[in-house]
Amino acid sequence: MQWRECFAIVIMATFAGCSEGVSGPAFVPVSGVVTLDNKPVDGATIVFTPKKEGAPSMGFSDTEGKFTLKTGSGRKGAAVGDHDVTVMLSVSSEAETQTTSDGLAPATPNELGTNAPKPKPARVGFVVPERYGMPGALSVTVPPGGLSDHKLELKK
């Protein structure tokens, strides 16, 4: 499972108890395109979090930067109203591990000995600048008619 999928699951689980019932805000279709320096962003996680009430909605961008939002429960769209928007995409290198002499399992500290070189930890690099992953960096108002092909134009 990739980092962004894990993050998305955590976000949706956090807000799973939020009301999405008929008494909550109206939900309308929301789709758009995310670009970074005028180039489509492939694989970004886009989250719209209502500033008032309602469940957050999220989507993933495709190779053309296009995304469509839905909630963690599968409800399509986003709540009508003002939203904080976050856009996240990072890549990580795999952590270097040392294996046992048979190559079947990671080596324990006792197997490596005290003079063994320390393995390199995984490194994370942000494809989309980290600031766009912070609440308040972007805001969008979702009108009663929804949003179609909404542009999220990001800069490095």
C-alpha cells in the first residue's frame, strides 16, 4: 500500500463519524484539474474539508491531473459551502535493510554486530510543495450547482 493510500484511509477514518445524513449540508458534484507550474499532477491526493459542517471529500488525480471528489463512505461530491483544500503528493525512497546471511529476513542488531554500518532510512520528497498539504493554504467555495473542471493551479 502506498503512502498516499494510507494517508487517505487515515483522513477518512478520522472523519467517518461526521454527519452526512439528510439533515447535513447538500452534496453536489465536484471535479477538477490540479496542475503544478502549469503541468498536470499525477497521483496527488486532493481533500476538501468543510469549514463548517459536513464530511470531507477527497479524490486522486490521474495522469492528466483530473480528479473527482467523494466521501469516505462513497458519497459522490462535496458539501456546498466554504472548504479548506489540501493537495498532497510525496515520494519516498525505500529504507535500506540488511538481511541475514541466508537473505530471507531482515537482520537483527545481534546478527549485525556492533561494527556494522547503519542502514539508510527512507527519505521523503514532496512533489507538490508541502505548504499545499496544510489547512488554509487553499480555499474553495463549492456553490449549490457544484464545480466542474475546477482548476487548482499550484506553484513551486
